[in-house]
Amino acid sequence: MTNYASLARLDLNLLISLDALITERSVTRAAERLHLSQPALSASLARLRSHFGDPILARRGNAYELTPFALRLAEHTTAALEAARRVFESQASWEPADSEREFSIYGSDYGFSTIGRVVSELAAHRAPGVRFRFMLHNPLVVEDAANRLRSVDGMVIPHGFLSGLPYQDLWRDDWVAIVSSSNGAVGEKITMENIAELPWVMTYQSRSAFTSAQRQIQQLGIEPRVEVTVESFLALPHFVLGTHRIGLIQAALAPVALQLDGVRVLPLPFDATPLVNALWWHPAHDRDSEHEWMRALFKEAADIVAASASGEPR
């Protein structure tokens, strides 16, 4: 149960001061960042120390360091400020063309270079004041998605990683293989023998970060010999170029990969399960008219991405 009496005694400005102190790790720099006098921010630090029973900043030689407690607070402080910003940016009557709202989205470089790019183009024409912040997710973010999505607007990620959250399907994509043009071990087609014998570049490799095609290869009884793991789909072709390695990328990224001279994109020798990309969000956003507008924008952008992948004119 929320303790409103306790909250009523708090000052939102203290949260802003705390964030600046944690970021700058200096009263002087934090005061400059907030355009406050140093005594004013020192007073805020004193109140924070009294409230938490912790120094927040501790002197180490000629500099200050965050205490272990302050380090734990850092992520919560950012999320709390983002949530507060969202509350006070909300409007009873919202017109996209007049808005300066910022939407924050987690995703991979694959998602951002495909649908994220198109969403930003559509928004620039219809709501030039609206901004998008595209933030790279990582395994920790995905594992904590239910909590992280409280303070952001959404996450673009295929099915298979999240559950129990609202989502909107976007577009389907296929997996393809990428090899170096100089890789003499691979002929006109990739074989299952190539997959079993050649070294690999893999994207991510953890319980909450993997590719469905990689899991299928393992289910076929092959354990890929991984030489490199890179947390970027766009960077993967560079780790294939000039080597005997094989990599997996989404078909929508094939035109981008082929801009790197010296690589080939080939179909896989088995029926890889297609990706079903989706936009996920926290239930608190279900009836938010601004969020509904953003979701419609993503759906329209997904149709454009899908048409482009199939070769249809945009």
C-alpha cells in the first residue's frame, strides 16, 4: 500500500538533485548542471543524506566517489525521473502536430535500422516536434522487461523472449546466412556440413538473448563452433569478411550487409522458423492516447518494412 503521507513530505526537486549528484559525482559540477548555487545544492545533499542515512558522496583523496548505496540508487533514480517526466508531459488534449513528446524505445540495432528508421521518418512529417529515443537493449534489460517498461514506451523484440505483456505484431522476417566471398569452403549453397564444420560468428548468447535459428541448429544435433560473439547484427558482417566464419542475419538486413564488398548472403539449408517482430509495452500505457498514436505509427511503419522486404514499391 502506498504511503502517501511519506511521499507528501518529499520534494521532487530532491530527486533532480540526486540524479545530478550521481551523474556528476561532484557538488560543484552538479550545481553548474542545474544552474544552482553550490550552497543551494549542498543543502539538498544534506537533506538527501539525512533522508537516506547515507553520505551519497564520499571523499577519496582529492575527489568524491559514490557510496555503494548511491550506486544502487543510480538506476532507480533515472527510472523515477523518466516516470515523473512522462506524468507531467501528458496532456488531456493531445495534438501530434503540436506536441514535443519524446517516446523512448528499447531494441536492437536490427530493429532500429529497419522499423525505427521508418517510424522516425513518418513522425518527422506528421509531428515534427515529437522526438524518439532509441536505446539498445541487452540481456539484463530483456530479463527485467516488465519493470523497465514502466519507465519507457516500448521494446521492439521478436516473440520468444517476453510474455505476460501487451504487444502488437509488426512484421515477419527470415534468417539468412552470411559468409565471406573468399570462403572457398562454401560453394553456391551452404550445406549442413558447412554449418557443422566451419567456425561461427554469433550475435548474443545467453538465456534471454539468442537467435531462434541458432537454437534450431542445436536442436538438429549440431553445436556450432563459435569463434566470435558480437552484440550487434549490423557489425556481424565485418567479423565474417575475409574469414571462414558463418553468421546469421535477418533477411531485412541483407541489403545493408551486401554494401560491405566481399560478403555473400545465402539461404540456410534447413527451414528456419521466421521471426515475428513485435512492439511490447507496459499495461499502464494501454489507454494512453499518445501511446496509441505511437503504436499506430509503428504498425504503419511495419507495413512499409514488410512491403520493402518483399520488393513491393513503397
